[in-house]
Amino acid sequence: MFFSQLGYYSLIFGLIFSFLLIFVSYKDLKIINHSINSKIISFVFFQLFFVFLSFICLIISFINSDFSNVTVYNNSHTTKPLFYKISGSWGNHEGSLLLCLLVLTLFIFIFLITSKKEPKKFRIITLLFQQIIIIGFFLFLLITSNPFSYLFPIPKEGLGLNPILQDPILAIHPPILYLGYIGSSIIFSSSLAAITQNYVNNKWAKNLKSWTVISWFFLTIGIMLGSIWAYYELGWGGFWFWDPVENISLMPWLCLIALIHSVIVLEKRSQLASWTLILCISSFTLSMSGTFLVRSGILNSVHTFANDPKRGIFILIFLFILILISIFIFFIFYKPITKDQKNFLYSRETSILINNWFMMYFLSVILIGTVYPIFLEVIADEKISVGPPFYNKLLIPFLIPFLILMAIGPNIKWIQDDIKLFNLRLIFLFLISVLISYFVLIIIGLNGLFTTFLIGVALYLLVTTISDFFIKKKINLSQKISHFGFSLLILSIILNGIFSSEISTNIKVGEKYKFKHGIIYFEEVKNFKKQNYISVVTTFRIKEDNKKEIFLKPELRIFNQPENITSEADIKINFFSDKFLVVNLVKGNEYYNIKYQTKPFMIWIWLSTIILASGGLINFFQRKLNEK
Amino acid sequence: MYGKKVKLRVLFIFLLLISVILSIFLILKSLEENVVYFLSPTEIKNLSEVKNNKIRIGGMVKNKSIMINSDKITFVITDFKNEINVIYFGSVPNLFSEGKGVVAEGFLKDRNFLIAEKILAKHDENYMPPEVTEALEAK
């Protein structure tokens, strides 16, 4: 009770600070000096403090199982383990928005204290734009999704958290993902501020790059965590399903990659300024549109909480205002850099521009595939879905030129390179890679020109990156690591796709099932009573030809509150291949429905994603070190 | 008449436009080929012809219709007006049970019979396909 009240009033105080900040900053803009008014920084701190307090209050309400709070009542239960009581506080619509708001206020605070070298007006105007976003979130919370709504009479027991969300990885997946999504808000505000201050130059680009790589890092890790979770919890045994919810996280991700590259050109050569600005604005807009599509209930998924049309309309209006503001500022205030520089076709700049084009192509494929079904439903009242074949067909062929260019690009010099000096090493490596891929495929007993080339070019990127690393004197470590990670990722995905196999059958306890390469024995079923569910542990013995016998114990969890069954796949993780077994029970039937999968290189997919992301992190810290 | 720079720029914009148009054309073309339509049992009964493309059917699993043996699962999807028999070889999601909402993806044999490749049930105990909600309200 008390904490709900405290949390609610802290939110209102936080909102009041927003208005105070706008007022103080406006006054401070007129004063010409170098440092910003210290009041501003302390106000930003107070705002952060109040939002943080409010967030803590929500967590305490969850820990205390205070069912007078509607959010707690809807998403918690007294028998739930403490860990999930805490993570449950952001595992719902209201709480997750509060977390977003917390990250928004945290980031603007960090921006202010780390940008002391930047011009004063630029900092203040960034703050003002960020406050517009923050006010939008405050109003959204307070008007349509108050996390501290009061419920009377107070129920004895809550409704419980959706059992599939009761998972350690899913507890940290939202906070990390938000760090990525919301990080792009700073990119958005600071780009608008830079436009109004005519500050779109290489100095600004330096500051922007840090925010871009760090947002991208968190977004990558956040997406990966969601993917790992889907792998073992949803029981489908894959890592990516081209589900609309996955797609909307991939769009800002691609946009940020394009931005990471184009901002280098702005930093080093003062070019591509307008393009970089457009990317800055779109990456945040795409993040917000994602929120809109998921939260309005237009896309049905785990992320859809109780639908309320008011929420959808609110986000839509908010999104509309943000887009209008940015378009207005971009067209009214923006003065392009007019430096007469010579451009040459064969240069690093061009290669980065081509990277950006590819990114935009990938992005538009995903955008159209995700949004088209929604439009068709509204316009023609037809319900359709766009599945993996669409994306595979449109994306995979373009990976071949993309990967080749990705290998060559970093070897081209800035400004202008000489085609004659185009080096033999690169051509040699290319031939070697394609040959290796060809022979490996023959040994495995597969063929196909397309697969040979696809694996060949992925290998090409891999060996080129490694050879660059050893040959070049001055290397860009973070780039090499990220490119290396990416080539490894693509290779693991291709091999995983080619060699995955799956068997599914229905089987009774004590029976055995023969398949092409072995036998599955269903040994036993045991029930255990756990804190808030009944655990049904099944034991399977699997003997595959020429391999050691393995035991897999997939589990079913039967929850009472809310009534639900989840299956926990049992996965034997191996360096080269995962053995994945998941069991399902059809109500009122003695048959167990099992799915046994062999998933090669699964662990490589996660590892290479971590390598890919760590490149971003390394870049961030290198920059911080260089500044000192 | 125009400088080299202007010519280069025009060429650049021209190339950009062409590649944009080409890629949009490509995207729309494969969209057409790879779309999966979502239908209710009633809509299937009213189809003029049974085509050979992949579809999704949404509805409720009819009570006492699930039959399982060692290699297949058969059940009936109903929207309380019409029914479709489904045969499926593969693994089912956890929340697949009688009286609950379900979506089956596969190929139609005829107007009464679907060979499913994939069964989807949502991850929430309260989920019901929108078509079924409408059908229930109409009842």
C-alpha cells in the first residue's frame, strides 16, 4: 500500500522535474558562457532519483505480494520464488515501461556528465529533446498504464506470472534489450540538437559513435538472450523463426550497424552527414515503432500483454509527434556541410556506402515482410503470414556479394586507392576459400553451386580477417573482432541449417522407437512437487549408430496458477553438436509426444554472436581510453 | 554543358533509383509467392477451388476429437459452424489440447481434410484465435 503510493507520487515528482528542466534550460540557453547551469544537472539527477525510487517501490510491492496493486495482482503469486517475484516486476506491460523510463533518465544523466567537452547549447538542446521523449513516457505511464493502480477489495492471491516467463534468461533479457533500444534515444536527441546547432561535424560524430556502439552492443546481447531462451523454452529447437516480434528487434539493429559504419565516414572524412542523420533518426523511430506494434496487440506474441486500444493510440500519436518534429527540424534547420572534397569511386568511403545500401536492403525486406500482413488485414481484411521462405529467398543470395565486399572493404584505403595495386593476397585467399568449401562439401557428400559459394565467401571473410590481423601493421582491433565474429556466425548458421535433423513421434512409457540411425528408449516418468509447479521428469535413453548411448531427461512443468504447462527441453551441449529432446503431453492421453533434434554448431552461433558484440564493447572502451 | 561532377551525380542518382525499384519489385514478387493465408473452417468450406498452396487454419480443437497413435495425431478444428479434419506427424506445442485454440499450417487435401506440417498454439492460457472469438460471440 505505502510503497504503491510512494511509487506513484515519485512518478509525478519526476514528471514535474521534466517541466522544471525545460524551464531552466530555456533560461540557461540565453546566457552565453561555457558551462551549463549546475541546477540543470542536479535536476536531471533528481528526476533519475525519483524514477529509480518509483521502480524500487514497484519491486518492493512485488516482493511483498501487495495485491492491492493491480499490476502485482495480475502478474504475481505468493508461491512464486523470490527471484521471479523481482523479475516479474518488469515482466509485464506497466513495469517494463517504468524500466524504459528509468533507462531514459539514466542515459540523459550519463550523457550530461560525460559530454563536458561539447558545446553548451548542444548539450542543453539534447537534454530538451530527451525530455520530450521522457515526458511522453511519463504521460503514457500515468494515463494509460499506471503501474501503481489501486485494487479494492484486496484479493488474497494474485493471478501469477506466465510460467514461460519464469526463466533466468528472460529475467535479464528485457533490461539488456532496453539498454539497446533506449540508447538509440540519445542518438536521436543528440542528432536533432546537432542539426539545430549546426554541429554536424566530425567532433559530434566521435561522441555519437560511442553511443551507437554501446546501444548496438546491448541490443545484440539482448536479442541473443531472447533467442537462446526461445531455443530451449519454446521447444521448437531453433534460434530464429522470422517471427514479427523478432523482426522488429532486428530492424533497429541493422539500422545501428549502418550507422556505426557511416558515422566513421563522417568522423574521418566529414562526409555522408545527411545520411548519418537520417540513420540516427530512423534507428530510434524503428525502436519506437517496434514498441507500438508489440504493445498495441497488433502482433500477437509472448510480449503482448493485456490489450488496451487506448495504449496503441497513445503510442501512435507519440510516434507521430516524434517523426513530425524530426522531419521538421531536419528540413528547416539542416545546413549541409559544403566542403569541396574530391570523391573517388574506389575508396573506403564507397565501400562503407555500399555496406549501408546492403543494410537498407536487408532492412526493407524485413520491414515489408513484417508490415505487409498488417496492412493487408486492415485494408482487405485478409489474414496472412509471411514465413521463413520469404526471408531466406530474399536475404541469403545477397549475403554472397555482401560477404565478399565485407572482406575487401577494410583493405581499401581512404579517399582513393589504386586499382592496379589491388592485391594478389585477396584474390589468392578467395580462390583458396572457395576451393576448401568445394572439397569439404564433396567429402560430406553434399553439392550445389550456391552452397559452395555461400560457404566459400563466409570462409573468405574469415580468412581475410585473420590474415589482415597478422599482416597489417596498424589494425583496427574492434573491427577485426566484429567481422571475425560475423563470419563465424554466418558459417555456423549455414552449417546448422544444412546438418540439423529432427525426429518426432508419439511414444508410451517403456516403449522404444526405431529411427533411421538409432533407437530411442522411453525409460521412465517421475513426478516431483516443486514450489509452484509439479515437475514431470521423463528419462530417455538414446542409442545412435556408432555413438555412445546418451540419457536425456526433458521435463514438463505443470503450473496451477496460472494454469499452464511448459516443457523444459533437455539439451546435451557439445562443442560440435547439440542433442535436443523435448517432450509434450496431450491432455488425457498416455502417449508422450517427443521431438529429438540434432543441432550442429549451436554453441558456435551463441559464441560468435558474443564475439561480434564484444567488438562493439572493445571499440567503446578504446575510445574512452583515447579520450583520457 | 554540365560539369563532370553533375554528370556523375545524375548517374549516381539514376543507379540508386534503379536499384531501389528493382529491389522493391523483387521483394513484392517473392512476397506474392511466399504468403500463407489464414482461413477459418467456414471460409474453407466456401472456397471455390482447393489450391495447392500452404495455408493456416485457425479454430478450436473439437472436444473428444484428438486421436493419437505412435506415428500420427489426428484431430478436428472447429469454428462451431464447420469442421476440418487434420492429420499431423510431428510434435505439438504444450497448450495443444481439446477445447483450446489452435492454428494448423499445412496443405489442404480437400475441403474437409488438412495435412498439417506445423501446429501452433499460443503461449498463453487465455489465447484464442480472433476468428474463434468472433464465432463464439456470434453464437
